[in-house]
Amino acid sequence: MTRFKKVFWISGGLAVLGALAAFAVVNELKTSRWQSAFWRDFSRGAGFSVEAGASDAIRFPQTGPYDERLGYHDLPHFIDRLEPQGFAITRQARMSPRLVELQEHGLFTPYREKNQAGLTVRDCRSAALLHTRVPQRAYERFEDVPPLLVSALLFVEDRHLLDAEPTQRNPALDPERFAKAAVEQGLRVFNPRGSATGGSTLATQIEKYRHSPQGRTGSVREKLRQMVSASVRAYQDGEDTLARRRQIVVDYLDTVPLAARPGIGEVHGLGDGLWAWYGRDFREVNRLLADNAEGAATPTPEALQRQAEAFKQALSLMIAQRRPSQHLLGDGTGLARLTDSYLRLMAEAGLIAPSLRDAALPLPLHLRPELPSTPRPDFVQRKATTALRTHISTLLDVPRAYDLERLDLEAETSLDGEAQALAARVLTGLRTPAAAKAAGLFGPHMLDPGADPAPLIYSFTLFERGAQANLLRVQADNINQPFDVNQGARLDLGSTAKLRTLVSYLELVAELHERWSGLSPAQLAALANNPRDPLGMWARQYLLRAKDRRLTPMLEAAMERKYSANPGESFFTGGGLHQFENFERSRNSESMTVREGFKHSINLVFIRLMRDVVRHRMFGGASDAERLLKDPADPRRREMLRRFADREGSAYLIRFYRKYQRQSAAGAEALLLRGLKPSAPRLASVLFTIEPEASEERLNELLTQRLGKGFAGSPRALRALRTTYAGLSLADRGYVARVHPLELWLVGYLRRHPGATLTEVLDASASERQEVYAWLFKTRHKSAQDKRLRELVELDAFAEVHRSWQRLGYPFESLTPSYASAIGASGDRPAALAELMGIIASDGVRRRVQRVDALHFARDTPYETRLEPRNAGAEQVLPTEVAATLRRALVQVVQDGTARRLKGALVDANGRAMEIGGKTGTGDHRYGHTGRGGRPGTERKISRSATFVFTIGDRYFGTIMAYVNEPYAARYRFTSALPTQLLKSLGPQLLPVLERGGCGGD
């Protein structure tokens, strides 16, 4: 064969192959037959199921705005955070091996994604308490979208997406557009400044703004990732993609990002965009555009004008998505020009009527109108929901409500929505005299006749005992503000503190029983008696006499110990001398048992009971305070005196810092000297403390200024003053000046270190605090030492009491170191008292408080995860016998004590009276000062509160409180009779709802 023939046949063969290849390409572009089969097979088997327990076949997305906003990206972090808090995975998605493989190859996980998601909070009956959706406005189906909008979107973004043929069309690839973009990108190699159109389809755009890093295409590789992911998603349901392509239109219109507006946040989707950027009602726009559909009646000129305005606004948002921040946050000029251009092009293409174009062109685009103010939420009705949302926020470490409400999360809670709504409605109604009268709230020790009930705040918290946890059922108040009075403040709850004091007392009795009940009479008799520890002496004598040494009889005997109710005694506590009064003065002359004192809430009984508790902590048990106070050579004395000097010196410095912190150097000096009776020695002592390097000329200037021009210090006299007073110790200079030496030191320190913080002041003054109290360390001052040592020993005793209170839920980091803590001086919170009642009601066992029954993330997605609280081990924090003794005492308060109006007030479904126990408390928070000569000064009544902490039967416990703040507090004299009466009125309404059943949970 000649060379010519070889070339001929080879060329002919190549031409035929080329023709066949071109035919195949053209045919494929027309039919998508091969790629549809390829992508169908490629994605086959990519699915997921949801099964019980944690999954080892789950992979979470690494990036993407959609995955971050809905919480899918952060799910591993949420799980890691929840598990140490007692939650465990009970159900989780299992990805198929093929789905895992696709994701591990870098593709976006293919599944039917949600266009709307958000936080849903459900009550114990699965009713929605909170239901947020982002975006708020969306199309459910393709048929809901006005055809005019579909035509506009396809014309602007993807003209062949809904072509009927081929049915297997790949929505991720528009051949014409892709080829044009490829050519233009290639030309940019030679002309970098040249422009190039994008080749994206709606399908790839959705992949980009949902899943690509920061919603952008950063490279050719990322573009290919978008196209492949969109192709896999398109063919998951088979080769015919028409239904999927229609869904792409809905997905895009519902979720396209349209910048962000202050006060609204990120805007997603056409519906929210119309509202955010034009203030348009989504349903009205859809109705107007649907009226323009083919076959609709010819609109009137007014209707056409409205249609044109709605269409132009919607079209402008479709155009704005390309550069949303530039178009929507700017002046809108460029956006208006582009929109008008598209209106003309669409009319030329026959997609809109010329009449619609002509009506729309003159209309301006008014961006960012002032939106109607958002109605103020009803905080009373949403109080528990807000508290639950805050609790979930804390669980997940998502501090912003904005971010939390965008998570794809369902929270199932223990709250009883019906009971909550009823309680909130009742408490809100009590602001009117008619409702307060109907509830029986007017009368002795409650509201005076004619009193205005409107300023009063009521709060109510109710828990139900479950098998493994205490379930929050109601948390309500009538404050129309976000503040939650149950958990958000330190309140003076008065005599409810007697319950905590009684718990401490009975715990000590139980400790003594455990320590001594096994000793023989001879061993007991050999124990040393300490007159400063009456409780220890009583316990020893009881066990010596008792035939039955079990704990329960000893606790009952402890309840029968007697104390005087006489208010005539003064008590040295908290570093000062104090006197206390009883609310019922008729009992002042009585001596009564602890049981009676608790039942009738007698202050002086509990002041003396707290004194015994503190003294036992000081001088009983393992304490060696007695020897410390007796032996002046005990080395511990010096260390404790150092501690006293540091503590008291710090207290003075804190007070002085508040006095001088905003003063200039000159102002501080003037303020210091204002109360000083001037003399040369005093002024010299002050000057050489605050200004150690001061010259004799400066001293002369100060003396002349303060003592008058008649004073003329000679150089010798000035030198003598400097020599004498500059060399004194800080303590001596303070003594000469009649000013606390630490005040002098502070003014000097702030002069040298303007703007110093309190922490810096305290750090810098450590040695000065010790120096000022150097006199105290001398052994000749033993009585002064003993007084201060007793204060420290008492402080340590109160610290032990505080630790025992904290172990049972006391919410604060400090306790007022005074016997007055027994009657409420240290404050409390209703929620914390409810926790204590739960321990007592559960026989001394602390069960976790369960507000959230389950957290269900990403339902119906490959990331679906459900977590529920584990059955956390209950903790025995009180002996069972102590809890039983306390419960009997609480029941007696209702049977024949300060809460007796509740006796028989509540009945169960069978008509039997339910056993109620509780403790009342009234707090009266005043601020006042003593005038000269010890005369009473002005007094301000800051707040008044009345509280009842209760148990109802074997299932329920909680707190109910009435509270009023200044300036209204001075008008009211109510006591705990008010909340007990309110429970008497509210309880019969709530119990049938609570008992109805249907609540999930424990």
C-alpha cells in the first residue's frame, strides 16, 4: 500500500471517529442519556437510616454556611459538650458505605436538604412552646410559585433548566453557558482584564452558597466539586430529573442569600428578602403575581400598577443575589438600572406583557424602608420558654439567641404547657383588684383593704418527682420583662432560712450520733465537757440516758430541745453586738421547743439555735479553738492574726478606694484634709505619707495654706517636723494625724499610680496591711487578740455552715457570718429553695433537675442525632432519718403553724385530702443608717417579699412568692399568709391539669 493510501485511510478513519465523537457529544448534550446513567449508577446506594444507639457510620460536614447555620458542622462539639452533662446518644443516623465514600472523596453529602429549619421547643405533651423557622417565608411546592416568577428566575439565571426535553437533563450543566464561560476564562489568560461570565446553573449555585467555604467558589477544583455534587444530587431519584429540577427552583427561591440588614440579620430567600428590603407581605406579592398568570382577566390600571411594583421588586432581588451587599446596602442606582434592562429584555423575549413592562419601568425601587416595629413579646407567657431556651443555650455553649434559633434542633422538655399557661394567666390577672379579691388575697397579714395589687410580683415554680429526676412542670411569674425572679436575684426570703438552719442542726445531731452512738456509757462519760458547746453536751447526755440509741429517736429528741424566745439578750456575732425581735411579740416570754419554734417561725429560737450550731463548729468535734484561745504561745495565733490583719485591712482599703478612685491627686488631697483638724504635726504626718519626697518648701506651703498666713515656719522648725514625722512608721503617722493609716497610704499610692485598679491596690498593700496591725502581735494585747481570734474562729465556723448549705443547693458563694443568717440575712433564691424541698421530699436523695428530656438534632438528615439524659446516679446528701424528721416538721407547719390556712385545701382525684408540708418566710429589706449619738437616721424600704416553699403529696414540690420593690414596698405589710393563700386558690385549678396525664418524661 502506497504512502498516500495509508494517509488517506488513516485520515478517513480519524474523520469518521471524529464525526462519531461529535455526533455522540451533540446527542449527549441533547439527551443526557449517558451521563444520566453514569450519575445514577455513581450515586446508587448512597443513603442513610436512623437506628438506636451511637453510630460509627456517620460523618459530619467540615464547612459551608448552611451546615454551620443549622448546626450540622458543630454537632460533634455539641455531643462532646452534652455527654459530660449527663446526656447520651439514644438514636443516630447510619450512613451507607457509599454515602460515606462520597463524602470522604470530598463531595457534599447528597440528600434532600431542608429549606426551612430552626429551634423547636416542645412541652411534655409534645405541644410546641417555641417554633422558629429560617427563613420565615417560603414556598412549600413548585405549584405555589407564581409562573411569572419562575419565568423571571430562569431568564436571569438558568434558561433551559425546565426544558421538557430531554427528561434526563443534568441541571448541574448548561452546555451553552458552560462552553461560553470556558472560552471567556481561556481568553483571560491572554487578557487578564477581560470579563468572563459565570457558567453556574441554579443547581451549582445552591451547592456553592450552601456548602462551599464562605459560600464562594475559590478555585476550579471547588467549581468541579459543586458540579459533581449537584449532579449526584440530581440523579438520586432516577434518570428523569424534571421533578428534581422543579425542586431546584423552589430551593433557590427559598434560600438564596440576600445580604443582611441590621435588626433582622442574615436574609435568606425571596420571601424574607421582599420583607427585609421592601417591606412587602409575601402572600400579597404572590397573589398579585398569580393574578398575572396566563388566562387571568385583564387587570385594572390600579391592579396593574400593584403587579408591576411587586414584580419589579421580586426581579430586582433575583438580580441582586449576584452582588447582594453592593446592590442592597448601596444607594440602589445600579440595581434599578439592571432591573429596568431585564424588564425590557423579558418583554422583547415575550416573557412579560409590554403593559407590565411599561407599568414597571417608571417605578422607583425604595430599598430598606422603615419596617413596622416588632411587637413587644409577652414575657409573662414566654417566661418558662425563655428560661428553657437559656438553659439549652448554656448546655450547648451557644450564647446568642440569634444563633440558637437557627439550629436544626427540637428540644423536648419537662414543662407542662397547659399548666404553665394557666399559672401565667392567673398570676397576670392578680394585678387587678377583682382577681386578687376572688383569690382571697385581701385580709389580715395579706393585702390591706383598698391596697393596689398592681405593683406586686408573684412567682410560682412547681416540680414533679420522677423515678430518676425532678421534672420542672411550671415556672411562671407576672413580670412582663425578661428577668426571671425565680433564678435571677438574691432575695431576702426571710424565715425560709429557718429551714436551712434546721437542716444544719439536724445534720449535726446525725454527725454526733454517728460518732458517739457506738460508745459505751463509760466511754461517753469520759468525753470532755465543753461549756461552750451546748449541742455536744446535750448529745452526750442524751446518749448516756437513752435506751433506744437509733438515730430517729435522737432526732425527735433534738426537735424537743427548748430555747427562749426572749428578745432581751444581745448577741455578739459578725463582729458586732446585735439584738433581734420576734414577729409575734406575744411569744416573747415563752420558752419553746425547736419543733414549736419552727412551726410558728419564732426568730429568737432560731437565733439561739444558730448560735449553738456555730459554737459546735467552733468548739466541738475536731475543733481545737479552745486551746488556741487559752494558750498565748500557740504558734497558730500568729498566723491567724496575720489573716485577721489582711482581712480587716483589705476591708478598709476597699472602702477607701471607693471614696478616692475618681479623684485627681489634688482632689484626693483636699478630700483627705477636709475632715482633718489642722495642726503642724498632723499636716506633716499626712504630707510625708502621701508625698514621701516632699521638700521643706512644700511642707511650708501646706502649713501656710492650712494654718493661715500668720504661720511662718522657720527653716529649723520645718527641718525638725520633717525629721520627726517622716521617720515615723505608717501606723504612728496615722495615729498622729487621726486618720486611718491605710487611708493615708492609699491616697499616696493613687498619687503615684493614677488609675490603679482595686486589685492592684490590694496586691501592693500586703506588707502595709501587716505593718498597720503590728501592735496586735504583741503579747501584752492578749485580750485584743482573743477578741479578733474569736471573730476568725466564728468566720471559719460559718464557712463550714456555708459549705453544708451549698451542698444542699444554696446558690451563693458567701454567707453572712452572723446569727441573723438563720432568719434570712444571707438571702436565697426560690429555685434553690425548691431544690432543697426536692431533697427532703426524696428522702434525702438529690436527683438531678430535668428541664430537657431530649435534644433531637437534624431530623431526617444523614446527621440526625438524638440525645437524652442518662439515668444519673442519685446522691444521698441527707440521712434518710433527717429528711423524714424535716418532712414531719414541714407538715406540722401546715397542720398547726404559720401555713395552717392550707390544711385540707387540696384533694386528689378521689376526694382525699393531700398532705401538704412547707415553710413560710417574710423578708423586709431596708436600708438605713444611725445618726449622731446613736439616734436612728433615715430609713428606706427597698423591698418586701413573702415566700412559701412546699411539698404536695408524694409527687409535687416547689415555691410560691409575692414580692414588691421600691418605691412601692413601703405601702405594703403582707406576710407569708399572702403566698399561702394564693397557693390555696391556684392549687385546685392546677392539679386537674397536672393529673390529666399525657406528659412524657421520667
